[in-house]
Amino acid sequence: MKLLVVYATTDGQTRKIARHVADSLADAGHAVELLDATDTAELRLARFDRAILAGSLHAGGYQKTLARFAKDEAAALNAMPTLFLAVSLSAAGNDPDDWAGLRKCLDAFLAETGWTPGQVAHVAGAFRFTEYDFFRAWAMKRIAAQKDQTVDPTKDKEYTDWLALDRTVEGWLAG
């Protein structure tokens, strides 16, 4: 099967997730193309059987490059099996207000783009303190404290459940 994985990342965790998915799919014998959403200008979606898009939620929205790709290719994406990996720190928790916020942001993204993924999976992200500037690190420490999370601002902290991600992708392929 020919599979496309398109991602947009802010701090690198979504790229890591997309790379993991692409590698796993290739190891399973599929032909996989992994692309940053900024590199999709000449892409022909008709070459692929299925597509996975991955983007991370920051400040209430997904990356503009991913939104632009999904909007430009909505008709083609809607005509094939697709999976959206919606990456966020909120997906690591069980706070009902956080999950309501995730649904609201997802609904806004889908309305903006006109794309209706066949399946959506919320994937927990990471604190990437090694990637943050001073102000972003301060803000992320504050967010962690509000959620009663202990973080070391000199180290990254990953919440991604790799086994659950693998099961999600395998289930999507099987379905």
C-alpha cells in the first residue's frame, strides 16, 4: 500500500511522531512518503492509497502550513481513507475542560479546511524545554504547574504513548 504522512511541527514532537509512524509503516512493508507540510507544493495525492496528517495544537490552533495543505487538498483527502493525529499536551490528561477545548479546536480546524478525516486520534505531546526560548519555557513551566505536573526545565518530558499510537495506526489500516 502507498501511504503518505504529512506533518507540521512547532517544537519537534509531532515530527518525531510522524517519523515513528512512517518508519513503522515502512517496516510493515508499505511504501511510505513522509513530508513536512511546507514541502507539499508539487505533491500529487492521487499517487497514494491513504494519508495520515499530523499536527500539534498551540495557542488554540494547528499549524497554518498544515491547515493550508488540508484546505488545498480537501477534496482529494476526503476521497481517500485518512487519519488525523492531533498532537497536544492536553491529550495526556483527563481534564474534561481540556478535552472540550481539544474538540473545539479540532472542530474549528476541520471547518476551516473542509477536510473530514476518516479517523481522528488525539496523541499526547511533550514538553520540549531544549527547544524553547526563555519566555516559552517560562510559560510552559506555568502550564505544567497548573496541571500539577512536575517538570525539570533543563530536560524534555515526553507524554506520547508509543504503543497506543502503534495500535491506533494498525487499527486504522485494518479498518
